[in-house]
Amino acid sequence: MIFVRYESLKQYLRLYPVNSAIIAANLVMFIIMLLNGDPTRNDTLLKYGALTSLPGYDQNWRFVTALFLHAGLAHLAMNLFAIFVFAAPLERLFGHAKYAFFYLISGVLGNVFAAAFSGPEWIAVGASTSIYALYGAYFFIAIFQRYALDQGSRSTIIGILVIGLVMSFIIPGIGYLAHIGGLLAGFVLYGLMGSRFLNR
């Protein structure tokens, strides 16, 4: 099972520096919002870079900054747990620089997808767009490179995707379009830049 983390904190920081930096960036941004407002309020989220359709907030940099903002502690904790557990094997597979590229670009593409198909007056934040891109990469591996994942890891990914997507539509306030966009972006981007690593 590749999703069980055995590393000590020191080992994790050494083996997965990009993932550690991503976790730290999310924590720092949450603390900044907490010290200067309420992370559950739209005005605070908009001030620090939420993605939205509201007039006056159409800056392109929000496609990136929204990936590092979270609307509350539970939202943050859930996403950081997913990054900590599921992203680490991909950083090892890609290498640090290519993993950073994959995480950011697939997240941005997922947010672009969400923005293109969302209705009026919506606000979106969260690392889950990039997290679903990670799941998209694993889904590609589970389908086309089955030899690279043990049965437990394949079952875990399929289970997470099924439950996660169902919950995305059932629970109010979850950005299901960002989840779908991230999943598609990760699946395609891994197919373009990542699959060759397992074919050597």
C-alpha cells in the first residue's frame, strides 16, 4: 500500500520538500486570514485570493491563489490530510520540480474548468482541485499501468473517487465542478507528462 506513510517528520521533509512546502503554504495562508479576519467569510476569502465570478475580482492570479485558501479549519484539515498522504508518492515519481509543475498546473486547469461552467455569483477556494488532479493521475495508473499499483492502492483510489464525487454532489457548498475539473486535468496531464516514468 503506497498510501501508508511510515516516514518520520524529518524523513518526510527530506523526501518530499515540495509537498511539505505546499502544506506549509496552506497553513500560513490560513493563519494569515485567521489573524486578519474570518476564513469562513466571503470578504476575507476574496481579499486573499478566492476565485469568483463577482465583478471586480476577475484577476487571473486567483486561479493559483485559490488553491492555497480554505474556508474554515475542517476544510483545511481534510485537504492537508489528503495532500500529506496521497501526494507524496507522486513527488517521488515525478521528481520535485516536475511534481510542483503538475500540482500547480493541474490545479489551475481544474479551476479554469470550474470557472467556465459555474453559474453566477460563486466563490471557490481550496486545494481539493489539485488533490483531485492527484487522484486523476492515480486513476490513469490504475487503468493503464495496473502493474505499478498493488491491489490495495488501486481499491483505495477507486473508493476515494466514487465516495468523493458522490459527496461532492450531495453536500451543499462543495465545488463539484472544481473536483471534476481537477480530476480531468490530472488524468490528462499525467498521461502527457507522467506516464512515461513507469514505462521505462
